[in-house]
Amino acid sequence: MLKRILLLSIVYLCFMPLSYAANSVTGIRIVEHADKTRIVFDLAKKPLFNLYDRHKKTQIVVDFAGTRNLVSVSRLAKLSSNITRVEQAKSAKSSDLRIIFHLAKPIHYRFFELAGSKTTKNRLVIDLPVKPTKSVKPVVKQSNPIIVKKPAKKAVVKHPRRDVVIAIDAGHGGKDPGSIGFKKFVEKDINLAIAKKTVAILNKKKGIKAVLIRKDDRYISLNERSAIARKYKAELLVSVHADGFTSSQPSGASTLILSQGRAKYEFKKKMRDDNVDGLLGGVGEAIKNSDADDDLQYMFLDLGQQYSQGAGYNVASLIHHELAKVTGMHKSKPYEQSLAVLKSLDIPSLLVEAGFVTNYREGKKLTTSSHQYKIANAIAQGSYQHFRHSPPKDTYLAYMRNSTHIVTKGESLSVIASSYGTTVSRIKQLNRLTKDTVRIGQKLKIPTS
């Protein structure tokens, strides 16, 4: 009998955690947008929840059934001016989770769910529009109506979408000529000619603003080059060079990125010098001014560095592929090197070697406008392809990319419409849909107005 009781107790203890918390909140994010504040819950499973407001819409309460919270909510309110406090409160059942958002003022809200996939969590999304939709006042008929001339309609001013800024750096310059080849082929002049052509090509593409680090034959230090790119708020820095060697045999173009060893050295050096804001530009400055602890600062900065290096390698690969179409290549893929001009860890950076000025045939080609244009076009196309596929938020390229939605598992028209701030009927009308059902992988045009 005692054995049986003991066995039943063990079985109960084994299954108790499952019944106590069948689900869990693994993340809570609050993001400020121009038109709304978005709250996102990440959950291990599809949530069973109840969401409602109280106290004259100054509180939003979310009750999750059979759920435990794995994240801290104490600092979340600092992420939005619309939220004064976030608290985890007691619920009627000990196995349930209650999160309360205290609002600065009464705000209307809307919410929707997003099903999880192999790469994403199940999500509950709550949007707090900055300006709630005003109700239409009823029309009161008058016995003797006064005819008033309607004022002319004002033109709707659309919110401008910013350009992606790409900085093109012509290597060397002024007292620093760079490599000198046969017939006095001077690298600094070739670099500037290619850089100018690259900027001209990029600036013809809508959504791109290309800038030159140096516009003429002047000397600019390596640290100044990064500072100028940062001043322009560049999201990519491409340094244009021409290679040189003691022998005339080597030939071919190359793409280079900062070596892992040099990147780690620069990262640790700036962390040691407490130069956080200089390390990651605006992101570093924001983190430095926050009350995040040292470990959290390090984590954010390390993630930023990893993103910059990853993006730099991606652009280098795309440019490498484009260069291979128009010229011989010195190496089969981008390679790492400890280069001072690429040490700015807040901006994805790479270096392009257009070819060897010390190789007579290649050096001669590099001085011709037609070959310079081919190299410049390869740099421009590779850079543009990267941002076309991975556009930064709030940019024209992001707007153009997001105007098409690919349906994923668990999505319905109502969920898609809510996430884009539009209606099911508008999506159906634009895509000429006769049914409310969609299939996985289906491409939908999203109304952009």
C-alpha cells in the first residue's frame, strides 16, 4: 500500500509542472512606430488568453491561461511614452499569468495573433494607435439648409520615406598616392574615378543616396573616413582601391572584409576605453545613456558588431559576383584582412581592389573610362542588391519590399490585414480575390495608401 501511494505521488509530481504551466512567455517587446506603439508577446505555444481594458481605457489586461512568465517586465514601460507602467499581477488561478499595461492616457487598441513556425515563436501582437479613429457625427437635417461652398480638397502629404545612404571611399589621395604601376599609373587617381562613377550610378536608383568620402585629390586619414561616413549616417561603407605588388604577375579584382581577429581587437579596445558611443554610433550612444548593466551593454554591442560584419560580408559576396562578370578575379571569394579603414564596427564595411596597377595589361585597362565604369557598375549593383533584399526600416526600399506579402503558415486574411493596418476587403479588391481563404506561399499585394 505504501509503495502504491509513493508511486502515485511520484507520478503526480512528474505531471504537475505540465498542468501548472502548459505554456510560457519567452519574450515581450515594445516598439515605438510613427503611427502606433506595438507590444509583442513571444510564446512557446499558441496562447489561450483573454484581453480587455478597464479604468476608462487606461489599463490593458492580458490573462494567459496555464502560462508562466520567463521575462522581466519592470523596465518595459521605459520603451514607450504611451505606457507608464507594466506589472505582473496575481490572477484568479495560480497557474494563470496576468500582465497589466498602465497607459498614460485612454488609448484604443487592436490585437491579433501570429502562428509560430520553425524559425519564429507564436506571437500575440497588441497595437496602440497614436491617433484613434474619430467617430463620425450624425448629420442633422435643417428645415432651411444653408448652402455652403465646399472648400477645395487639400493635397494629402505622404510621410517621406528616407533613402538608404551608401558612402563610397576613394582610397588614398593627396600626399598618399597609393600603388604606382607601369607608365606611372597612380592608384589614387584610379580610385577617385571609379568612386565618382559608382556614386553617379547609385544616385540614379530610387531609394539610394550615395556620397563620396573624398571628392578631389586630398589626403584624409583613415579615422576621418569613418567619421565622415558616420556624419552622413551611412549604412554601408565601400572603400575603392587598386592593388599593387612587387611583381607584375598578379592580376584580378578582389573584395575584402575586416578579419575576425582585428574586429575582436577593435571591439575589446573600445570597450576597455569605455568608448561605447564611438563603437556603434547612435546605438552605442543610446545604450550608454540607458541604465542597462555592463553585461547587457556588451551583449547589444556584440550583436551590433556581428550584424555589421555579416552585412559587410554579404555585400562583399554580391559585389564579388558582379565583378566576376566584367573582369578577372584574384581570389574565388571575399577574404579577410586586418585593414584600418574597415575597423568602424558600427557601419557594414568592405574594400574593393579593382585590379593590379602593377600588372601592365590590367593597369592600362584601369585607366580607361569604359573599364572604370564596368567596375563601378559592379560595385553599385552588388550594393543595391543587398539593400533591395534587406532594406533598413522606414526606407523607400523597405516600403517597396513590404508592399508584397507572402502568406505563411497560420495566417488568414484578417490577420494579414490587421498587421498592415488595412482591411480584408481592400486586400481582396486589390488582388481580385473572391474567397476569404489564402494558401501558404501565396503572394498578396498590400494596399500602400
